[in-house]
Amino acid sequence: MKTWLTACGLVICVSLLAFGHGSARTSAVKLGEDDFRKMEQAWLDAASVPDLPMLRKMFSDDFMGTSFGEGVLSKHDVVPADGMSANHMPKCTLRDSTVRIFGDTAVLMGTVEMHETQKAEDFRMTTVFQKHADEWQIIAVHMSKEPDGTH
């Protein structure tokens, strides 16, 4: 009788562990390609206002990037500190993008269309997202002019 109770107890414990492990795995939210496109557009929208608290949250402290100028950009170049003047981008829309997800890192490449009335100019952007704790942040960006005739 004692052996039977021990065996039943073991079966119950193993079942609880297996059930708990399985439900923990399914409760973890996995992001898809469209989620990263939405994050990219949210960044473009926040940059056009500019929404500095949102941008501070979106960009990793160790962010680095390149743009149309020289040198490597840091988070402070993209998101100014409190009291500093805030540069912002014109309203932009992401289009023609491709996303690849590699575990806790995702890479988005696409065309960004500027809605600037005076000189609308599209450019290419590569954005690298990485999961930090429970949030995804932008860790790297590369912007370049779109080659002529690619519309």
C-alpha cells in the first residue's frame, strides 16, 4: 500500500511539473513579423512628434546607428536628454519590409517613405531589435539613401 501511494504521488508530481512547464511555455508571447513592423512604425510615429518618453523606452541604452552623416550615433544622438532640444523626423511610413527573427533578436529591412511636402525622399532602413528582460528594444539602425529608380 505504501509503495502504491508513493507511485501515485510521483505520478501526480510529474504530471503537475509537466503541466506547469507546458503552460508556462505557451503563456510566453512570441512576436511575429508584423509585430516588428508595428514597432518600427511606432518608432517612426514617435520620432515625428517627438514623443521623448516613448523613444527613451524604445531605444536600448547601448544603441548604435548610422545615418546620412558621419560617425556612429548613440542613444543620446537619437533621443535627446531632458532639457535638450529635440530633433525629429518628418512623418514617415514603413513600406516594403522584410523581417527575420533569430530567437531574442530580430532584423527589419525596408523602405521608409517620408511625407515631407517640400522634398519627399525615401530611404532604406535596417533596424535590429533585441529582447531585454520582457521588452523588445532597438539596439541598432542603419539608414541609407534609396538608389534612384527603385520606386
